[in-house]
Amino acid sequence: MSSANIWLGIESSCDDTACAVLRESEDSIEILSNCLYSQIDEHKSWGGVVPELASRAHLEKIVPVLEQALAKAKIGIEEIGQVAFTRSPGLMGSLLVGANFAQGLAKDLNIECYGINHLEGHICSALLFVGALQATPLQALIVSGGHTELVLAKPNFEYVSIGKTRDDAAGEAFDKSGKILGLGYPAGAEISRLAKNGAKNFHEFPRALNEANSFDFSFSGLKTAVLRYVQAKGEEFVKEHIADICASLQEAIADILSLKAVNAAQKYGVENIALCGGVSANYRLRELLAERAEKNGLNFICPPPSLCTDNGAMIAAAAIFRKRAGVLAKNDEVKAWSDLW
């Protein structure tokens, strides 16, 4: 028999098939399980995500991941009371797999089903441990392989886009630069690992759009700067100093992201600043933004690494927060991120 306080969250927007089970009580939200299958192996040889391969992998893995999430939560499928899934944005084929599966499951169990915006899910991952209403208004910095955006989150789930990338996202900058440096895909984690043993001031890579009143980002020039640097220095030099180069590259990205996020929070008079999205797992970005937030009297909020990547818990959390606030209808449809403001 279903329980109204048991939620299933399904995320399938790109290359992670994720299911999570959350238990909601009057004053808390407990993550009973948060399981995912990463498709890195499927896409590694291509150097990036192949949409058709991604949707096929979702089809193959969504049932096993759900079974794993239920087993870890120690509940039966009949106990699920409500389902939330990622409706947008993302790869169309991948989204359709998650949406159709969630809606079919909800119909079979005769329970409610909710479509959630992927990016709002990332913001809610940061709010999961502090409460959505208590933390707003806040300045959110969303950084991932496909998105880099500064969003002012107001009470009642109102959003204002302050700035975003004009070309590559921060995650793309890591991956494309990593490929130039001869690292595997995805390169972000490898760059972070190598950077721990490197000197962040070894080489000063450019910080684009570094103007006081600009909150947009640009990382395509950084990728070009890395390419020209490698061509000028040569393969042997790069191999010898790979840790230092990675540390310098990471510093350039973390520096401009954290600087603009703090400046935006100050301009709009916001005391809370949240870091979320896959790239928020980067230790230097977390460290630098936390330092700058504290220096400027801001409250820094960031989810644990397990909730930084795409995951089902953030999707269920967004639905829970919205339903509590009375701004979520059955099969709610948010077609695009821009529809949220």
C-alpha cells in the first residue's frame, strides 16, 4: 500500500540514470536511497555524450537502478506515494525515457506524478539540508557540463537570470581543455586530481568578461589559450608540468566563477549564496567560493559531492518543496528553464 510521504525521484536528462527514494515528514526530508548508473564508459571512446547512445542506455538501466534504489531504501514499489521526474531541459530522447517510465509507473500505482525542471533540481539539492523557504532569497551559481548560470532565487520559487555563459559551460571548458592536455574523458575530475599537486600560479590563463558589472561568462577563449600554450611549450614540457598546468587551469575557472557569484550577491543584496551542479564537486571552486563568501559576510550553501552530479534526490526534493508551498500541480509541466521566471 502506498505511503503519501514516500517519494521517488527519477533523473534522466543526460548521461546519468538516477533514482532516489525520499521520506518526507513534517519537519524533515530523509534520503533513503540515491542510486545512479553513470554512462561514462558508453561515451568515453567518443570524447563526449552521444544522444542516441544515452537514450538507449537509459532504457536498459532505468529498471535495474529503480530496483537498486528500492532495495537500498528497504521498501517495496507499492509503498511509493508520489513520483517526480525531470521534464526539462536535457537530451530529448533521454528525457522521454524518464518521463514515460515515471508516468507509466504512476498510472500503474495510481499515484501522483510531477514533472520537474532539471536546473531547479540542482538549486534544491543545495537547499535540501537547510530548507527552501529559509534560504531564499539566494544567489545560485549553477555549474555543470551543459550549464553555467547565475540565478537569483526569490521566495515562492521565482527566478531571475543574472548572467550565463555566452559559449562553453564550465564543465565543457574542463573537458575540452583536458582533451588538449591529453587527458581522458570526462577530464574535470582528472584535472582536479592532478591540480592538488600543482602550483595554481604556474601560468595565468585568461579570465574572460572580467568586468565589474558583467555577470556573463565565456570559456571558449580559455580553451583556445590552453591549446596555444600547449603548442608553444611542446609535449614534453606539458607532461613534465601537467599538475601545474591543471592547477592553473582550474584556478582560472574557479576564480572567475566565484568572483562573479559574490559580486552578483552583493549587487542584489542577497545574504545566501549557493553552489550547485556537477562542477560544484570541484574542491577548488568550493574552497574559493566559500572563502570569498565568508570574507564578504555571505552564507555559503553547497550540497555534498553525492548530490552535485545529476541525481534523483534533487528532483524529488524540488517536487517536495514546491508541493509544500502550494505551487505544484499534478503532472506539472515546466517546458524550459526560462519559463521559471
